Amino acid sequence: MTIRDIQRFAEIRYQARAYLCYILTRNLQNHMPEPVLDHVLTRLDKIAHEVDSFEALYVVDPKGEQVINNISRKAAYATGKGADRSSKAYFYRAVKEKRCVLTDPYPSSLTNDLSVTAAFPLYDEKGVLLYVVCIDISLRDILNISGTTKLDRFSINFSKFVYALFSFALFLVSLVVFFHGIESIMFGWLNLTVTNVEELFKATILLTLSLAIFDLVKTIFEEEVLGHSKKERNGIHKTMVRFLGSIVIALAIESLMLVFKFAAKEQTENIAYAVLLLFGVTFLLVGLSIYLKLVNKKRNDV
């Protein structure tokens, strides 16, 4: 399981809760005159035949003690009677909210894999809590139930493959730019003259661009291939801002290099072009600042 799977669960959480709670509430009538445990077990057996994939079904009393062994298709999971579930999130949330609830993904003690639990409280006619019925299902299975088809999985894997190819190609570009930057540094140091000082400026620009491209590659690979997310709480991709900042720095260095170049060759009439480039850099900085300000304002309004 990856972070992408948890993000996908967050997107279909309400549908998953609606499905599992529908299964529980349709089979388990609440506020029954005689909600005896045998009747509950009969309904759980029916649920076990309706749900294709689940880890365990079990019943907890008002004190949080499990009153039956797990109902499961795997004999190894048919344990748990007498276990204390009072500290579990699904138990106290179901009791507190008095309705069917669905937990966030957590490591299952049965499978050591990520699972979710739907819990449904049962009351008698007087509103006294009698049992909390729970169903554990793995995160992988709940994502499959939500409608992820083989075609969807193929599309996801194909997208990862394409992003990996683009990441590799951009990484090669970053390496080429990096080695050209190193070459410019060596040429500038070995032939240190007024003219060849330009090589040092070029090296700085090339290395800055190489770093910016590498940051972009790292972001694409981590987010689109590995499923990690680097989006900040305010909705801004930190790496993208760094990438744009690197471009601005490179342009600023380029304009400074032009000033030195035209001054050395006494081409003062061409310095205006360097000044125009500086105005462009200033415009980019102002635009980036406005963007960051608007995003922060939108976050605060929300």
C-alpha cells in the first residue's frame, strides 16, 4: 500500500461508509424489542455471504468487550472473544455519535496490513446500548469495492510508467546541463580573463537550471510514480515555487552577465537590453509574490 492508496480512500470515503453502513443497517434492525445475540449472529452470517471480501465480523458489548470470536473466511482469524475493544476508535465513535461510523485506515492486528472498520451500535426499544457490531475490511479491498476496475488499475500503472520515462529523460537533461556548467567553470578558471569571466556566469546559470530541473524530476517521480505528496497545507507545491525561483535567479544572473559583457566591450548602447531583462525579472518576482499572496488569502478565507 502507498500514500496514493490512502489519498484515494479519502476521495471515496463517503461512498465506502455509505456502502458498509448500508450493509449493516439493512441486515441489523435497530431498536428491536428482543435483540438477542443469537438473532444478531444470524444476521451477521447473512452479511458474511453478501460481502465478497472482509477480514472479520464481530460483536462488542457496551463495555467494549468482544462477546464472540471473529466471523471470518480464514480459520486463523476466528479469534478475539473476550478482547477489550473499548479503546478502539470505532467503538467509542459509534457509541458517542450513536450511528454507523467508518474509521481511517490503520494497521490491522490480524493481517498487519492497512484496514478500516465500520461499526454500528444496536439499541433496545428504550434506547439502551446493547451491542456494537463491527466489520473489518482491508484498504485494498475497500478500494476495489469502490469501483476500481482492471482498466482503472491498468491506466494508473501505465501513467506511472509514462511519468517514470519522462522523469528519466528530464534527469538526463539535468545531467547534460550540469556537465556543461562544470565545463564552463573549468574553462573560466583555466583562462581567467575579463572575457572568460562570462563563462563563470554561464556556469552559474547552467548549474542553477540543472538544480531546478532536478527538483522538478524529483517532484514528478515522488508524486506521480511513488505516490508521495509534497503539497503544502495552503495548496502550494513547494518544489514548483523553488523551480520558478531558480528560473528567476538564472534570468537575473543572465542580465548581470550582459551588463558586464557590454561594459567590457564598451557597448553602452546595448545595456538597455540588460535593463529590460531586469524589468522582466522584476515582473516575474511580482507575479510570483501576488500568486503566493492570493493562495494564502484563499486558504485563510476557507
